[in-house]
Amino acid sequence: GESVGLHLPTLSVQEGDNSIINCAYSNSASDYFIWYKQESGKGPQFIIDIRSNMDKRQGQRVTVLLNKTVKHLSLQIAATQPGDSAVYFCAENMGTNAGKSTFGDGTTLTVKP
Amino acid sequence: NAGVTQTPKFQVLKTGQSMTLQCAQDMNHEYMSWYRQDPGMGLRLIHYSVGAGITDQGEVPNGYNVSRSTTEDFPLRLLSAAPSQTSVYFCASSERKGLEQFFGPGTRLTVL
């Protein structure tokens, strides 16, 4: 079946450095992608999204890049802070009428002071 | 707004017992869903609803029932709990299907 997967289960960075979290997807019909952040003991929280008609979208300290040719998604976090330590999930939706999101397994980001 | 609320936060059941996990949202969202999250894994969709009176199965629906009698509430029922249902359960809602979801704080369920 189709799945969304993340390249690395864990990522450790120094405070102040930039972080890049990667995600590969296999369903070429997916047209909407979302990054979520999950802190320990809490539910996932929306960070940023991107539609398949875009290659890049920027938010506050975060940028999402979409490469449809190789079915790859990345989340870049600028000037990583200790509060960014969490598990990050990418999710894909197969059209706004699909009603279902498929989540990857997550990448655990640890920020060292 | 309280957002998405879930009760209880923690629950321990014995095999064969039944229970209902409660979920409510006060954002007038059309779409609601239930996920389970097992250690070190992503979220797997159990059931979802696109509006009051309409529900559908997700990826792992066996052993669970749902109903959506109102826009606000979307309870998840475990009919006969099994140890394989030990997990953290998250309820989520979105304005309509296909958009970003708002998640509740989760219910941690242990089945002995």
C-alpha cells in the first residue's frame, strides 16, 4: 500500500544550527502535505502545509520544500531552539476530498544546548 | 475555545471489558477522526466522520465503533478490549476533510 516515510528516525543538532527533516512519499496522487510537531505527552500540532502546485512555502523559522519529481518533502527549521525538540511527522492527503491523512513514522529532533 | 478535548486521559482495562473514549470539539468542524499511536510509530487512522450522521472506516477499524450524532462529539467505543489495543488514542478535527487537523491531548489506554 501507499505510505509516507521519513528518512531518519532521529536527528540531533546544536542550538542555533539549522535542521532539515526529510520525508519520502510514494503516492503520486497525493496533492496536499502537512508537517506536524508532537511534543512529549501531547497531541500533534500543525506546523506548516504545502500543496502540490507549490515547490516551497515559508513560515516563521520554518520552510517546507516539495520535490514532486522524486516524491520528497523536507522541513527546514532555522536557528533551532531547545523548544523545537519534538517528534516531527509528515502527512499526505490524497486530494481535499479524500478525508484521510497518511502519517509517516516520525523523526525525533533533539536540540543540544 | 477549548479546541479538541478528550476524556479520560488514562484508562486501564481488563481483556474483554468495553469502554467509550470521549472526544469533543467546539470549533464547529465538519471533519473528525480517531487515530491510534503505538510506541515509535506514526498515527494510524481508525475511523473518521465528515459530518453528523456520517462515519467511515480508516486503516485499522477492527474492534472499534464510532457514531456522530452531533457536530461536536465523536465517541470511540471499544466493544471487547484486547491487549493489542493498548495504545495512545488521539482524536482530531478539521474545518473540512483534507485540511490540517487539530488534535486532542490523547488518551493512554492499557489493556491487561
